[in-house]
Amino acid sequence: MENRDLKKEYEEMINENKVFLFMKGYPDEPFCGFSMRVTRILNELGIRYGSFNILEDMEIREAVKVFSEWPTYPQLYVNGKFVGGCEIIEELYRNDELEDVLNEE
């Protein structure tokens, strides 16, 4: 078995799209309610984003939690920086702050 550079894989994923979501499932088929809630918000705002189904790769699933220092999914990144999980995204959305975060350069 080859040695993977999990940090490099993680960094490539979060930097390949301005907005990136580590989630359970896929944007058109979330596998959990928290992932569904975040994808609904992003879709409602018309945000284009990349995503990765963390259930497909247990090594990445565990590594992302270490790199972000956040224990749960989904995890949203903007411009390569961790923004938060479902509750944080919903709070930013309710307070009309999420669009500003998503549109930062």
C-alpha cells in the first residue's frame, strides 16, 4: 500500500474551488440531515461549490477532522479557510452574514 500525503490531498481539495464542502453524500443526494441543510442553503444562494463525500474515504474522513480541528461533518471552506459546520453556517445565514463570507476575495 502506498503512503498517501493526506495533508496535500486535503489542501488540493479545499483550494480547487472557492467554496468547498466536505459532506456525507453528494450535493444532489446528501446522506445526512446536516449535510442536506448546508447544501440547501448554498443552493438557495446560488453558490457554486465543490464537494467530497467523506464516506468514500475513511483516511481522508479522519484526516480532515485533524487538519480542521473540527470533529463533525459537514465542513465548509471558503478560499481555502475553514468556515464551520452546519450550525455555524445556519447562524451566518440567519444573520445575513453568509453571503459576505462566501463572496470574500
